[in-house]
Amino acid sequence: MKLTFWGAAGTVTGSLHQLDVDGKRYLLDCGLAQGRRKETDQKNRHLPVDARSVAAVLLSHAHIDHSGNLPTLVKNGFSGPIFTTPATIDLCDAMLRDTAHIQEKDAEFVNKRAERRHKEGPANAHWPELVEPLFTMEDAERTLPLFRPVGYYTPKSLDEHLSYECYDAGHMLGSSALILNYRNGGARVRLAYSGDLGRPNLPITRPPDALPPVEYLILESTYGGRFHKSAAHVIGKLRDVVNRTCGRGGRIIVPAFAVGRTQQLVLLLHELANAGQIPSIPIFVDSPLAVNVTEVFRKHVECFNAATRQYLLDGEDPFGFSRLQYIREAAESKKLNDLHGPFIVISASGMCEQGRILHHLRNNLDDPRNTVLITGFQAQDTLGRKLVEKMREVRVFGEPVTVRAEISSLDELSGHADQGELMEWLKPLAPHLKKVFLVHGEPAQSQALAGVIRSQYGVEVAVPSPGDGFPLEP
């Protein structure tokens, strides 16, 4: 067995790990990289693996940085199965279509602007090149029939010597940690992949499962050097942001991942309003994807934690209440620009890289009454990261926008385990481990976690760079 790391090695996005076993090739995830536009576009378009050589994909969960480049893989010749949980399949059905639609529409928007500038400007000016979408709706439609459901705790044979089993990773609906079991005569190798590891006591999701013993582990390290604050702190901070902005008569613009984070926020805002801790102001979820995804959430109650299931037992819809409006049509989205605050808009994407959130930011960043509430990790060089770093001017759709709005962060809602939670989850595995590979983290976070693992558990740790390969010995 040989493990080669490509995406999310030395960075947070674009998960793509290659496993070669007995002449067959498997991919663990195939996600979109996010960051500097030109650099990540080239990375996403030019896969490091021959798509036709891949026997199967094992998908940990539906977030776009793990699943979003599957249509490119198919576009380049992959035709094998994509194994994942039933909830993840339903989410990907919505998310891959939505991503394809956004790719097409964003390319159309940029090209129209470029063509208009070319017509209006001097003939000798340097104009931006026209862009092609990374993939189209047709590519997404060709990808969806390849998905194959594999439930939690259900061993799945991949070939004569290799099988895998998935466990609840507690990160989002349907997320899984994978264990691959290789047996050939007396030789045995067990490899675990954490995917994105969740946290205990988050809204909606269950805590991550403990895993059985393995010799090798691929572990995420997004918050490998950090510690989250308590759930009570999160609720208090959200309450204060809403009340402060309402006092100014402003709008609260919330870039949020359509899967998981949007539903968490809706639930928390519902509870705060019911308790009279925030004004009963309009709340808009402006994302066709979030609308579709919320329907998937309602379908998969088997993935909910006990508190969320209790809502349903009590006859309440945890994702729908009187002051909340879901917006699907673009025309309705545009009407929000004419409304007077205060109100809340939750819109994708979570890192402010594509979709309707860009239009809301362009229209609201320059007003000091407004607040942009960042609710999750922002990868290096994304627009969301630039806002978190308090840049006074950013570019939206290639044009400069002055940032006068308040920028507030709510990292504590993150679905990623922090250093303490990662170490606690790792503790029962440590005595059996030969090696840990840290991925899905910026270098400082991965190195911080590597140091703690070495010192506390005495386990060998590697922090791979793209293209690094490692043999997995029995």
C-alpha cells in the first residue's frame, strides 16, 4: 500500500488523498481548492491524478472542499463508484448541481463585464480574458449516478483484499471517518481517515464516534494549535452582535456554509428570539442551496443529536419559524437591497468566494451601520480571510470596495475539533498507531498539533506536502 497526498496538504481546502493498493488506485475525497483565484482555478482544473486510473472514490462528507471537484474528475474520464453515506449522497445531489450553476453564472457575469469594458474602453487597453466555468451542469449530472450508499458501521468490500467501514465524524450531516482494512494472507494494514472531525455539544450533530485500533491515521488539523470557547460564549456573542447592529438600524450579513452552519445559525437565532434575547427581526436565508439542503436535513433525522430530535418530537420544525424566510429566486434576493434594516441575511458561500454572498457584500460593506458576521474558518487568501484580517479595502467581482461595516467573527461555531478535542479523540488510538499524517491545516496549525502528539503520545507524525508519498507497511 502507498499513500500519496495532493490536496489539503499544507493548506485547508481541496482535500485529495491517493491510495494505491495491489495495482488499484483509490481517492479519499476530491474537493475544490479555495484561495487566490487564478492559482486555485489552475489547481482545480489540472488534477494531479489521471482520472481514468481511479478505481473508486471514498467520500468523507459533502462540504465542497471535500466533494466539489468530483465533476472535474468525471469530466476527465473517471467512471467508477463514489462510496459515501446516504445523507452525503442527498447533500451532494443538491451541492454539486448548485456549484455547477454558480460556476456557469459567475463565468457569465465576469464575461459580460469584460465584454462591456472592452466595448467602452480604449482599443489598446489590457482587458481581462474571458473565463470558462470549471465544470458545467452537464458534468454534475454525469457525476450523480456514480454515488453508492454505504451506511455507518457497514463494512463495504472494495476488492478481494480491501474493505472499508465508516463511522460518524460528528462534523456535519452524514459526515464520516473512514477505516480501510487490507488483508492479504498474513499481511494486515489498517488505515483511518478522520475526514473533518467534529466536536461534542454542537447544535444538530452528534459527537464524533471513537474508532477501533488502526496502525495509520490521516488526521485533520484545521484548529491544531487553537482552543474553542464554550457554547455559552457563542450564544452570548451572537446575541450581542445582533443587538448591537439592530441598535444602529443596520443589516447583519452572514456568509455561512449552506450545509451545517446555516442550519446551526437558524436554530440558535430561533432560540434567542424565543427567549426574548434578541429583537424579533426578519431573518432571510438567501441561498437556493441552503433551501434544498435544509430539506435534506429534515429527511435525515437519524443523524441528529438528541436535543434536535426532541424539537421534532415536540412538534416543532427546528429549521422553520414565523420570522424566517427562505429565498430561492434571484429576483427575491435582489429585493433585499431595497429593504431597510435591521434584518439578517444568511447566504453562501462560507468563505465569500462565490454565490449570492458576493452581491450582498458588494452592496453592504461600505455602510458602517452594518455588520458582516463570519461564522467559520476562512482559508488563506479568500475574501472571507481578508475581511477577518480587517483589510480596509477588498475586491468583489474584481472591483475595489471600501470596508466600513463592522466585521465580527464567531469561530466558536466551527464544526472542526480544536487541539484539545483532537487529542482527546486520538487518545485511545495512540497506543496502536505507527504513524499519523496531518492534513487540512495551515502549516502553523499542523506543526503545533504534531508537536503535542509527539510529546504526549510518542507517535511518529508527518506533515506532508503536495506530492509526498508514504508506504504503509504491515
